[in-house]
Amino acid sequence: MSVESLALPLALIPLLPLLGAVLNGLFGRYTNARLSGALATAAIGGSFLVALNIFLQFNQLPEEGRRFLVNYGPWMHVGSLSLDWSLLLDPLSLLYALFISGVATLIHLYSIGYMGKEPSFARYFAYLNLFSFAMLTLVLGGNYLVMFLGWEGVGLCSYLLIGFWFSDPEKASAGKKAFVVNRIGDFGFLLGAFLLFANLGSLDYGQVQEGMAGLPVGHWLPTAAALLLFVGATGKSAQIPLYVWLPDAMAGPTPVSALIHAATMVTAGLYMIARNHFLYSLAPAALLTVAIVGASTALFAATIGLVQRDIKKVLAYSTVSQLGYMFLAMGVGAYTAGLFHVVTHAFFKALLFLGAGSVIHAMHHVYHKVHDHKRDPQDMRNMGGLAKRLPITYWTFLVATIAIAGFPPFAGFFSKDEILWQVFATGHWPLWLMGLCAAGLTSFYMFRLLFLTFHGTYRGGEAEAAHFHENPLVMTLPLMILAVLSAIAGFWGLPHFLDFAHLGNRFDEFLAPVFHSGSDLALRHAVEAHGNVALEWALALGSIGVATLGLLLARRWYLLKPELADAAARRHPKLHQRLLDKWRVDELYEAVVVKPVAAFSEACSRQVDAGLIDGAVNGTARLAQLAGQGVRRLQSGRLPHYLTAMALGVALLLALVFTR
């Protein structure tokens, strides 16, 4: 494998979905939904096959040879700024390319069934392919500017897809909210990149890393740059305080939610931190900030998920919480542990959203059959007893629920337990306790969702229940594939205390060339973590115990004795309402940010725009009008007037000549 041999296949990974987007955008209207969807699926599926082929060859290379920077030509050469169109292939970018394209392929395939009756199917599949192109560009970019191109691309595509049904004001507003909130984060990203360029004269990853190599730990430059870049990460990856756009992103089609929450946009911030690990490892203050924000987000979002009634809203706050876990890992220097949870989460969260979409799709079908267009097909209070009516959806959803709750041997247990262990091992006990509490809450609200949706009796009556049937294979096949991955993916990162056959942690070994420098905390933490197997076992059993407690409590309240949940809500009405209102953070932002900015803008519009600018423009126009009226009087059309004017002019000229 060489740079020359990689140039074409590496470029094909992002270009194939771009080609699919162009073809669907130009010619999709002349096809049907199945053909348009098949084209889009083939495009992103081709990217996955290319990435998989590279991966198979990549594993045969020695560890020191697993980094290729492919330049495709000059891009921007202005003053001291010199950047090329370049793509970077290393274990980190290849890992992201694999799970992005793989999960996106399944979501595209699922969309053929889910969006088959959508009139604007070509626009939908074009946007979906474009989203995949932008995300793949982001992770494969060879410098900060190419990364930022993809970074802004996923922001644009999220706006287009969240507000896909733009004729509905609520959905259009959700798209705008996502766009505006992310622009706030992007400003921090830009400032961080500008700071690096101003001090190091480059936006190339390698040159920036070389420039940082001689700086002491705690130096102001990596600290400031890391904090500014983290502002961008809080926007893209929905962390406090910029998480508020993600729950509203549910306004888009459910497969879009799956793509955003599992494989694309929300993982961008984590990729950015992992790519800049050399910065964060030199900035303990920035790392601690990342860890505190991550732990706070994990716990805060988990509390909101406890009482939500919309099936997609529960999953949305679950995503925010799980992203908090990943940032918590990054913040203690356990980069590979955080990335491992990124991968496993991609599988079971895509499965959860697609499973929820399967339920919603079936509920829509039933309501259409009984001519009921008033009830909400996403409200879990309208569901129940769907396990027998949607068996494939139920069993695959159950696998994903067990995985995210953290029960062994499913994938979520391995990745989440590794994070909690790394946090504990590095001495961040308060943050570990917050993460453990969030794990218990996760188990509770996820099994609450499962019991309310699939267990008990259907709450719509037998006449409606007769119309339920499992969704077609094009929708259930992705669920089955994701269920298998959610069950077995954890064994890729088998922890030391469970490695009885001494196989090693293959995930850590794969990423080792990226996090190899002595300043990185990841490998040091991994070595330290192997020192006390008994403690590791104890913490793992504690994590399982907390998850079991959440399961049993949800089973008692929402399956065996549902009146207990109602009684608890009546006993604590204010707390229950605060949780339903999502702690009223949106209302706080409305009062503190939105209304003052709107009032200031209106005042500027009234005083500056209407008063100053419009006054100047209108005054200039009035002056021109008056001048025109004065000149017009000279054009009377009468010959005596013209002769008189000529005589006066001649007399004036003669006077000037003779007076010299």
C-alpha cells in the first residue's frame, strides 16, 4: 500500500455519496422512490466497500506505516497560508469512515421503505447522500480547513434534513434552531483555528503537532486553542450549554434522526478532540473542562429522559447523555475508551431510532386505516402490547435496549464500563459517581420505553390492533444486522479483566499508532488500569447492579404496577412538571438570549435601518428629485426663453474675456 495506490480509492469514499446526491438532485424526479433510494444506497454502500477493502489491507501494514497523507493539488496559497486539497488516512479516520458509511448504508436502505410514499423522495435521498459526503469529508480531511469544510457541510445538511417538511412551521423552526445553535459553536472552532494559525503559521495537522511538541504541559496556547475548539464540539455533539438543538431535531424523518444521532453529526465533536489529542494532552485545564461538561451532560440529560412521552424524545435525550459519557472519557485522557463507545453507540442507537421508526410507521398505518388523524403516533401512551404485533422490531429493539443499559455481554457494557473504569482509575471519583448515576437512569428510562411500547396491552383497542403488521424486509433487515452488531461489537475492545485468553484489546491496538506519543494520557491510563483486576471486577459488578436496579424499578412501575408511577408523579408534581418541561432550559434561553437579541435587533432596525440608513437614502433621493425639478424648468419649450438664455450666456462669456 502506497500513497499513489491510495489516491483514487481514498477519494472515492466521500465522492461516491456526492455523486449519488448530484444524480438524485438532477434526475431523481424522473424516477420512483425505490430507484432513487437504491441509487443513494448503492452510492454510500460503495463508500463502505471501498473503506472495508482499505481496512483489510491496512491491518497487514506495520504499526509505524499506518499513516498516509494524500495531496490532490493546491487549494489555498495566500501569504504564509499554504494548504492543499488533502485527505488523511490513519486508524482514526479509517475507523470513522467505516462505521459512518456502514451505518449510513443501512439507514439509506431502511429509508426506501420508510419514505417510499414521500412525494419529495428524490430531494430526501439527495440530502441524505450529501450529509454522508460532508461527514466523510470531515473525518478524512488532511488539515483543519478541509475538516471545517465538512464541519459546515454537516451543519447545512442537518438544517435541510431536520426541516425537510418545511411547510410545517414547527419543523422548519427546528431546522433553523439547529443551524443557529451550531453557528455559535462554529465560531469557537474558527477562533481556535485562527489562534493556531496566528501562533504556528499553519493549519496542517502534522505541522501544528510539531509546533506543539516543545511546549510544556499547561502552556497557554494549547489550553486556549483546546478550549475554543471544545466550544465547537459542544455545538456539534450537543453538550451543555449548546445541546438544546438535538432534541428538537426529532422534527425530521426518523431515519434522519438515526443518521444524526448514530453515525454522523453528533460524533464530529468527539472526532475533533481525538484528532487534536496532542493539544488536549498538553492542556490539563481544558481536559478537566471537557470531563466536567461531559459528566454533567450525561447526568442532566438522563434526568430529562425519565418522564418524556414521545418515543423519539426519550431517545434524543439518551443520545445527549451517551455523548456526555464519551466526552467524560476524552476529558480524563482515555481517548480510545471514548472512541470505543462512539462505535458501539453508533450500532445500538441507530437500531433504537430505526426501531422507533418502525413502531411509528406501523402506528401511522393503523391510524390511517381507522381514519384517526388526531392522535400522536409517537406518544408512548397510545402504544403498548406491540411485541406480538411487531416481533422483529421488538426483539431487535430489546437487544439495543440491553446494550445501551450496559448489561453484558452486549456492546454497551464493554464500552461504558471501560469509560467508568478509566474515570475511576484516574482519580476523578465525583465524575465517576455522576457517570454511575447516569448509567442507572439510562437503564430505567430505556426499559420504561420498552415496557410502555411493547409490553402490556395495546391502549388503542382491538379494532385498531387488528391492523398491525410487521414492516417489510427492506426495513427489518437493517434492524437485524444492527442487532447482531450491537450484541457482538463489544468483543473488539475486550477489557483486560475479561481477557482470559490473553487476546488483547484489539480496538486499543488498532488505534495505538494515533495515540502513541509519550504525552498522551490514553496508553498510560490503560497501563495503570491493568494494575488492579479485583477493583475492576468490583466496579463492573457495581455498574451491572445499578443497571439491574433501573430495570427492576422500571418493570415494577410501568409493567407490574403502573399506578405507582402515577402516584409518584402526583406526590412530586413540581419535579415531574420540571422534568416534562426539560428543566425549562429553552424558556431560560428564550428569556435571557432570544428576546433581548430580538429586542436589540428591532431597535437597531428602527433607529439605524429606518432612521439613519433609510433617512440617508431617502434624503439623497429627495435632493435628486428637487435638482431635477429645478433643471426641468429650464426646458420650457419656448424659443424666446432659449434665445434669452443664449444672449445671457454670450454676454457672460464676453464679460469674462474682457475683464481678464
